[in-house]
Amino acid sequence: MPTVSAPTYQHQLHQAHPARTNHYSLRDYLQFSSAQGSIRDWYDQRVMLVTEDFVIGLVQGLEEEVGSASALVMYKIGEEWGKRDAVVFRQHFEQDYKRELRKAALTFILEAWWWPFTTQGWGNWDVDLTEQKNGFMFINIFDSVVARTLGDVGKPVCYIYAGLFAGFFTGLIQKPLGCIELQCYAMGETYCKFLVGKQDRIDAAAFWQNEGATARDIEKRLRQGELVTNKG
């Protein structure tokens, strides 16, 4: 197998600590260049910092432009982002940890992927993999930047997170997966809960949710192996 040389990063701390893999400080992970007017992360990818007003403007602007389809637009944005990030993450993971991604423990992979998101303000998470063999899993997000910003609006709002999870896990396992938010901080809950899985699980959860089922009800039904067989 031909060897792939590691790229030369411009980040000053990355140059000083090339083997470092945990960057929990925002000031360590990001490099600010006032001369270039840019912010780049540990891997020289350009990023931007936005205000809560930007998040509100983005969500409300989409709603004004496309109405109820804004949820799908945000989901698709997140999904495309997740698919692309899966490719980039694989490259960085195998360079940083000197091992093939497929040979690493899934829990280790997931923490390696999400910690930069936590560092950049996307919130902490908790992943429940106990139903992985049955084709689905649950993700809890604490302090969602979207839900926290919009406040208690009485409905799920974290469509970009759902798309991100769907896209990333699709890219990670190379099989199509979907995601739906079962409960949201913007609905008065203490955290946001997502279901990631095969489309039949997502369709069933969406159907039950539309029928008024709570996140706990949906989770119980899925764990019991129940699916929707007749939506008519």
C-alpha cells in the first residue's frame, strides 16, 4: 500500500504540536489572522464565527422565502455538510491516529469527530449505541446553538443537526441513513434528542410524532421492534 504523506499545516500550534489530538480550547483549536481577515481551524479549514442574530436571521429568512419547506432546506444543508465532513474526517483521523478508521472502536471515532463541534459551540452530546445492531441509535444534544438561540417556540428547530448526523453517518458506514429530531430544547425540553437510522425507522418515528407521540413513546416502540405497517 502506498504511503500518504501528512499535509503541512499552517496553524502555528499544529506545527509546534503535530501529534496533539485533543484541542478543547477554542483559542487553541482556531487560529485568528487579523492580517488576512480569516479564521482557520486545526486543519487549515476556513471557518467563521457568527452571532445569535445571524442564526435567527438565517432561520427566519428561510421561513419567509420558502415557508414550511425551510425545515427541509436546513436538513439538506446539514446533510451535505455531514457527507463532506465524513470524507475530511476520515483523512484527518487516519493521519492523526495512524490507524484505519474501520479498525477503530466506534465510540472512539465518534468522540474524535464531535469534540471540535463542542469546541466551536455546537454543544455537548451523548450517544446511545445499544440499538446499533437493530439499525438505529439515539443522540442527545445539550445546549444546541439553534434551539438555545430561538428559545421556546414549541416545535423542533434543529434540522441542520439532524441533516448533519444523517450525512455524516451515511458517509461513515457508506449506507443511506436518515435522522429525525424527537424532542427539542425549543419545545421546553432540557435537551434535544435525535434518532439516526434506516429509513423505515425514521418514517415510523415521523408518523408516530405526527400522531402526537412523545419522544419517550417513540423510543419505547422502536426498542420493542415496532414499525408502522399500515399508514392508511
